[in-house]
Amino acid sequence: MSKIKKILIGTNNKGKYREISYLLPKKIKKFETGFFNLSSPEENGKSFKENSYIKASYFSKKTNMICLADDSGLEVDLLEGEPGIYSSRWGGKKNNFNIAIKKVLKKMNKFKDNWDNINSARFICCMTIFWPNGKSYSSSGSVEGTISKSKKGKNGFGYDPIFIPNGYNKTFGEMNPKLKMSIDHRFKAYLKIKKFFI
Ligand code: ITT
């Protein structure tokens, strides 16, 4: 199997792009969707896996490059798994995370009495690599944690300021980004596809 030497990172989310590029070996040549002026396809899949496949195949077919796409999100047990695959949409058309975070905290506050009892949540990530010959490979990873009662920290992106991974007392937003990227859902999904690169 020949190793991948250059890849299109199929995301229009800057935070994700930064983290995926950090995970990939330095010597791999990385391309952004912006380089090809591509906007995202409609994500009408029913799972993280389906949506990551939709993105990876779409961007690969548009560019004839091997593409790595990620579909990810936050599942909160008290909210019966919401926002889940709609994590990005909770931020509205402009993907505003202050709005998305407020929505989570507001919904959780409705169940205030249960928050401490049922405070479990997880980030999930599914990555798909799609090759121009139609071959694809998907992997997923997750990280368990709890939801902080208020926003903390300015690092990372998305829901990072309210997610406290199990075993730590800081949110991903407060944590050193390198530490986050060595324990999170994206890192765990990446470990299973690493073999295609090194
Ligand atoms: P692309 O589809 O262009 O990749 P997107 O932001 O729309 O960008 P998703 O549909 O996969 O991507 O939505 C994932 C959302 O889940 C993302 O916008 C964040 O709100 C959240 N999320 C995923 N991983 C996260 C992480 O590591 N830290 C914080 N929030 C994360």
C-alpha cells in the first residue's frame, strides 16, 4: 500500500482544520478547501459516519485529490444525545459558538435538579478518507466528559469552553491545546487511520 503524500482536508471549519493538520505528519502536503474555492455539501446523512463520507467523497470528486473529512459533535445525555450530528447547526447560519453554547446551557438549566446526577457527555468524531478511485475508509473516536455550568477558557473552538474531559478538572477551552489534541475524539479517530500516512 503506498502511503498518502498529499491530502485535501475536507472542512470549512478553521478550528478543525488546525487540529487535523496538527495530527497529520508534518511532511504530508495539506490543502484547504478554500484553495479550490469550495463550499461544503449538504450534510443530510443520519450519522457522523454518513456525513463524513458525504464530505470526503464530495471534496475528493471536485478536486480529484485524496480527501480526509471529519464529522463530529457533542452528545449530552441529559439532552438525550443532543446536539449530536446537529452540533454545528446549533450555532446558526454563521456557526456562532456563543449561541450554540448558550443553547446547551439553557436547555440543561431546565433540568437543573438532574444536572449533577446525569452530567455525562461525549465528543464523537468520525473521519473518512476518500480516494479518487472510489475507495474509502472510515474510523471513529470519542472522549467522555461532563458539561461545565459556565463557559471557561478561550482555547480551541466550538463547545470546548463547556466540556470537561473525564480525569481532568479543566475544560478543553482552558487546557493546553496540545494536551487536548492528545486525548480527544479526533485524535482517537486519527489513530485508526494513521497507517495510511506513516
Ligand atoms: P465542516 O463540516 O466544514 O467540517 P462543521 O463545523 O460544520 O465544519 P461538523 O458538521 O462536523 O463540522 O460539526 C461539528 C461541530 O461539532 C463543530 O462545528 C463544533 O461545534 C462541534 N465540535 C466538533 N469537534 C469539536 C471539538 O474538538 N471541540 C469543540 N467543538 C467541537
